[in-house]
Amino acid sequence: MTDFTRIISISSLVFLSFFCFQMGIFLCSGHKINNNSRRTLILLEFFTGFLLLFDALAYIFRGNTSELGWYMVRLSNFLVFVCNFSASFLFCFYACEYIKQSRLNFSLVLSPKSSLQGGIPLQLFIVLFLCLTGIILTVISQFTNFFYYFDENNVYHRSTFYPLSVGLGLIPALITFTMLLQNRKKLARNVFISLVIYFLFPLLGVILILFVYGFSWINISLGLGALHLFFTSIKLMELEFYSGEREKAVLSPIYKAELVLPESRKRVARNHFWQTLSVILAGVILLLLIISFTGLTLPEKTLTINKPYSENDSSKSVCVTFARNAEKHWVDGNDLDRTGAQYDGVIFNNMSSTVITDWKFSIAVPQGCSVDPGPWNGTFALADGKLNVNKPHEGDKENIHGEDFYTITPLKSLGFGCIMYTPHDYQPLSQQIVFSYTSIFKPFTNIFFDIFLALLFILFVISTTIMLLEGKLIRVEEENRKLEKTVKERTKELEEEKNRSESLLLNILPKEIAKELTDNPDSTIAKEYPNVTVLFTDIVGFTKISGEMSAEEVVTMLNKMFSMFDERAQREGIEKIKTIGDAYMAATGLTQNGENDGAKKMLLFAKGLLEDVHSFNQNSPIKLLIRLGINSGPLVAGVIGKTKFIYDIWGDTVNVASRMESTGQPMKIHVTESTKVQTESLYPYNENTEIDVKGKGLMKTYFL
């Protein structure tokens, strides 16, 4: 990392850290954090702020070989990983609060079974498990260099399993993303977009950090995501400033609950499983593809060879030989005790998927040696009784072929050598060799990795296909349910409308006549009945009474009293025919059976009408009296007209009943002899009177 890149990284981290802390303090304003509806967001802001601050400290102390620097760089990097995993969990918890539209208690993670039964998404507990696993592996890495290690200069390096830490940070985000997708119908659009955008920041950081090393892409992207959540929270949660205790925290907006039928729950659960698996596989495959192209940097390895090889040993990952050329040696003319010779070394890379990117070679030599290196694929130097050979780097005068030339690709070798003057008895094949190298693992060239990646891709295709098919079936079922619901609603509306129509028709016509008219709307309906009892009643002195009242009062009075009559008629099975002004007309015995009990029912009904009038008078300032007339006999009943039709009855029986009412006495029941004959065994009658009935002459009548 250049000094410029380091300064930019530290400045960016400190700048974003300051803003995250400021946003967290701002959200705490005016209220205790335990009762704050924004508690999880506050914790997310603070953890992200500490994450950025510790990362900045790690950059500051890297390369500092003092005791303080040694401790600070290790502690800072450890806390960076811990805060990173904690932020992943807090974001998932924050999303769950929106899904449940309530502030959740962190203690729910201690009782997963009851929490799941209460509707907490399963993904929250999976994310918690992965984050705890990441933290545990980070602790292990402090002692085993599992994720990262530090060289002798106290410089941080990625270790072999560093991509695993990236995966443990990426997979929780992918799981949270699928949880948002699965519950998107419960979230307002602005909430869903806001939470998804936060997920995109670290995803972009993961891609960048695998391509470009040396800049803290992931942590900076998390800082930007935390600031994004703060600014959108102002709208999403309707922030306001207040003082004192707040009894009830309200999340806004209010989200609708998604209703799922029991028979669809299993299908929805399966679809959610395949959806989660597809997204995780997509993320893992993307991560592996990036690693395949960029390679995986492996930590430095050191080989100590006590018995040097004279030729390549293909059973070893790396084999190094260093020997005196048997044909190219001579006696040093300036010093007869020394032999000059060409010494040839070869580095054999027997690994099929690993590129050796840097290397250094060291072998013991006696005192009094000298070396003439020349352009022999290395930089040569004698120091402390050893010949040290390093790979040429940019800027070295020995780097005549370009730095990439001196890397050793898989299953290849690189030769190096020099002219060296040594005592006659020096034998390099009997000396200890120390060879150190760093390498990059290229997974694409490994058949096992290719098979594993292919299997993952096949599983991804299968899971995606199943997910799409299940999703299609769920949508079809939802459409069918909506259609069935619509049909049921329309059927219910039609049924209600039919019932209203029938009820209205039954208010106008008898049930049998209504059915006949419905079945045969164009037919003429008229029937003769042998023994029908007809009642007429009207109000005594109605003309005078109505002249002293307003029209509204008259209508109200008649409606109240006739409603009482209607209710009684319905209870006692009397057929109301019609009202004419203040007159009320009813009949019973509308059947072909001449031996019916219509007269008995009508007299009972008439006695009830007198009771209704007494009840009416008790609560009315105007006291009313009625006359009642009843007659029994044959008549004709039917429906007149095609529009605004009405059921009516005709015949002498009707006319005589009307005459009984008009010649009767107030609050008495006036009946004809035909009615009296049918009921004299049930009711007592007074002496008969004779009245002159138009068209009938003198008739005997009776008062009940």
C-alpha cells in the first residue's frame, strides 16, 4: 500500500466514523435508548462507527514494530471483524422490526422456538448463528492466523481462509435480503427500497476488495450504508423531538399483514427455502468466481532443507536444488586456495494450481567466499556466512526481464545461478538450504474446484428453477383465491339482492302469489277462495284530527300505529292487503280449503288491534279510537296491472266487511252472521242488530 492510499483510507474511515457517531447521538436525543423506537438503528450506527474507527487505527499502526504498535494492530483488526459481524446481525434485527411493525426485544434470541411461533422470521436466527461463528473464528484467528496474519514488520496480510470471513459477512446479508424479498408485501415501498439499498453497499464493497487490495472497501461501504439508513429513517420512522417518557413507540408507516391460507403455508415455506438457497448460492458462486480470477493469496511458507536435492522430487509441492556445475569450474588465479565455479539453482513448482509470486533462497557458505552474480534471475548477496538470493523486484538492476518473468507458474521451474569463489572442499549439496516463498492459489486450474463450482452452479440452477416454478404456482393459487373470493363476493351480493327483492315482494304479495308471479311474470293471477275472512278498520274522526296536525305529524302518527298492526299481522299469520288513508285492510283464509280457521284467527287479530290502540294512546298526546268490521265468505283475489302492481281482493264479502266497519261503534268489533257462525263456540256475542247494506238489504250483524 502506498502512503497516499493509506492516508486516503485513514481519512475516509475517520470521516465516516465521526458522522456515524454523530448520527447515533442525534437519534438518542431526548429519550432513553431502552425505550427508543429507533434503538436498533442507534446501535447499528454506533457499531458501524466503532468499526470504522478501529479500522482507521489498524491502518495507522500497521508497520509499527513497537510494543504499542504490535498490540494495537492486532486488537484493532480483531475488533473490526467483531463489529462487522455485529453490524450484520443488527441490520437483520432492524429489518425484522419493520416486518413485525413493532420494537423487538433482544431477549427473543434466547427463546427461538417461542419467537418463531410468534412470527419472528427464521432468517434472524440463521444470521445470528453465522455471525457468532464468524466471531468465534476471528478469536481463533488471533492465535492461528486463520483469517489473517502479521509479518515480522507488523504488516497485516490476508490468510488462506480470508475469503471464508468475507463469505461469513456476505451470506448474512444475502439471507437478510431474501427475508426482505419474502416479506416485501408487508413493507411500504419506500421502506423496502431503503433496506435493499443498504444491502447493496457492502455487496459492492465485497466485489471491490477482492479485486483491489489495500483499500477498506467493505468497511467504508458499511459506513455509507449506515448513513443512508439514518437519512431515510427520518422519513420512514417520522422522527420527532420530545421530552419525558413516551409510553408507546409507534413505527410508521403501518404495514398490512399478509394472509396465507393453511394449505398454502407449506408451499410458501418451500418457496422461501429455495429462494434463500438460490440467493446464497448466487453470492457464493460470485465470490468463488471473483476469487478464481483474482486468485487467493497464500501466506508465506518457509522450507528448511537439511539434505539438499540433486534433482526434482515431484512428490514435494516445491523442490529446490543448488549445485556446482560439474563442467564449469576452475582454480582462482588470484587465490590458489579457492575454486571458481558456476553454481546452478532450480526452483521446481510442482503445484498444479498455485503461482509462486515471490521467493528467497539462503544457503550456508564458508568464510572467504565471493560472488559475481551477473544477470542470473536473482539478486545475490553474501552476509553472515550465507549466500542470500532474492527474486528481482521492480527497481532492481537484476530485473532485466520484468518482474512477472520471475514468478513461477504451476508445474513450471525457474533457474537461477551465479559465479562464486569458494574453498576447494565446499560442497553445496551438503549444506542446509532455507527457501521461503509466497504464492497465489488459482482455483480455476484445479479440477476439484472446477467440479465443486460446477456442482454449485447446477444446484443453483435447480433451486432457481424450483423457486420460479413454486413462485408461479403460488401466484396462480393467489389469483385463483382472488377469483374465488371475487365470485363469492359477487354471489353473496346477488344473493343479498335477491333476498332484498324477495323480501320486498313478500311485503307486497302473499308468499304463494309472489312465487307464481316470479315464475310466470306475464300471466294473469286471479283466484277464487271459498271462505275468506276480511277485516276493515279505520280511525274515528280522522278528518278532524288530521286537520289540527301538520302533514308530517299525521304521517308519523299513522306510520307508528300501522307499524304496530303490521308486526301483529306478521306474528299471527294475517295477510295485510293494503292501507287506504286511515283505513287498514287485512284478510285470512286465502286457501282453497273452505273449512279453514280464518275467522277465529281474524277475531283474535282484531282483539289484538284494540290492545295496540290502547298501547299507542298511553304514549301519545292524541288519543285515538278505531272501528273494526269483519265478514267471512267467498271472494276473488289477484294482482292488477303490470307496473306498480298490488295484490287485492274483490267481491261482496269485501264490500260487506267495509260496511261492517263504517256502521260499527268505536273500539268494538262488528261482525256479520257468517263470521259469527264460524266463531260462536269460541266468543260470546250480544243481541243481533239489523243494518241496511247497499245492494244486500237488511242484514243481521253482531258485536263481539
